[in-house]
Amino acid sequence: MNIILSIAGSDSGGGAGIQADIKAAQYHGVFATTAITAITAQNTLGVQGIVALEPKFVQQQIKSVLDDFDVKAIKIGMLGSKELILAVKESLKNVKIPIILDPVSISRAGSKLIDDDAIESLKELFSMALIITPNKHEAKLFFDVTTKNDILNCDTYDTNILFKNLIENPDNCTDILINVDGQLIDYITPKANETNTHGTGCSFSSSITALIAKGEDLDKAIKLSKEYIFNAISNSPNIGNGNGPINHILID
């Protein structure tokens, strides 16, 4: 069985973070190991509390996994502080494993999730990644990108960047990739009913990670992951009183 490592925070509500990563990996038949960066008290209504873990302990988790498992791909999600970002960078500096980086900094609703020091430090991980998957707010924050034309002039850090749903469209969800060769590629799926979308970003990046671990190329991993997320939203259960989770395992 192929193995991934997810370095991210825990969602007590089960819809995002580490929990979403594990579920998405299992959907693709991949075994997920984890290094938890923070624990949260949250539900479909919001986040009620966050406790960050010590950077050295996060490093210990990463080392424990990499010392024992044949990890094929690594997903990085929420890293809440400069110290934690630098600790993860140190842990992975000599690792020759594809890294999928979800630069969790601003929520889909526009809420800032990390401080300014962490935002600047996160850029130090960009060149280590196979692909970076910012949402439209993070596209502006890190790359000064708000339009498709902006993408051609942004600093790509010599990697692939997938700008998620950069341009709002009532019918389609279009993600735009600028690859290492400077080519732009559009990935389009129909727009799903967005009643329950909690954890879509985490699940999307972990789906790409799982597919890369299975040996898929980046183009196919993105296409299959977009289909997966569309179906997961379309078939989402109504759980909780707020923005509910998607259907990771796609059982009606």
C-alpha cells in the first residue's frame, strides 16, 4: 500500500485538517500517516479554540514517520507560526519526496488564519514543493494574483502553482495551473451545490497527494481530485448546524 504523510492541524469536527486528509487518502486506497501541528476545538459553526504543538515535537513526529515508513508523498497544511514553519523546513530539507503545499493562511471566507511573521516565513517552503494550491485570497497575499493575466507575471518559485477558483463563475469552478515551464492550464468542473464545503481545500490537496503517491502524474492527479471534490460536495451529508463537511467516502 502506498503511504503519504500529512503535516497539518486536527479538526475536532472531523471535516477538515488531518481528519479530512486521512479520509481522502483512504478513498484513494492510500495509507495516511500524520504529524499534527495543532489541535483545535471546532465544529461546523466555527473554531472555538486552537492549541499549537511544540515545534520540536512536530519534528519528532515527522522523524518517527520517515524513519519507519516508505512515504511516497507529503502534504503540508496548516502551520500556525514562524517557529513551526522553520521547524518543518528543517525536517524536510534533505527529503527527496514530492511535497504538496496547501498554504493555509486565509479562509475561503477571507478570515486571516496566521500572523504576518508566519506569512513571510511560509514563502521559504515554496521552492521545496512540487505544487502549491492557494485559494483566491492566498493568491493575492502571496503572489499578487487576482486575474489570469497576473499569473504570467508572478514569482512561481520554480514550482507549479494551482490557483483555485480564482475567478468566480456561477456555473463552473475553474482552477488555473502555471507549471514549471510557464504554461497556463485550466481545470474546469461544474459548480457544485455549496451548502456543505467545510474542508474542501484540505481534502483537495490531500487527494492530489494520495494520487501522486500512487504514481499518477500531476495533470491527472489534479483532474481526478477536482472530480472527487465535485462529487464529495454534491453528495455531502447534512451534519451539524453550519457549513457542514463534504462526503469524503462518497456513500449516499
